[in-house]
Amino acid sequence: MEEAITRFKNRLSVARDSYGFFYYTGHGVQSAEGNYLIPVNANIPSKAYLRDRRYPCRHYWAN
């Protein structure tokens, strides 16, 4: 998932006057550190596992 999002962001950054539409149909969670995308098949039995199995939204939406 991370690679696909990064490729999408990179393709938009080199195209002039372009817009992108990102549609995500997975899970999301808000924790003290921020908002995260969670893959549907992620196994997160406790908050301690969140650090290794999350994708921070602010990382992908930054300019």
C-alpha cells in the first residue's frame, strides 16, 4: 500500500497543473500522534502494534 501511494504522489508531483483523486476503502484510526490508514489485513491486537502497521496521513498529504 505504501509503495502505491508513494508512486501516485510522485507521478502527480512531476505533472504540471495536475490533480489527483485518492479513494481509500480500508480502515482508519486516530491516535495521539495523528490519523493513520490501516490496511484491511493488518493484525493490530493492541496500540503497541500500531507504530509498525500504520501509514500516517500527514506523510502522504504533505506538499
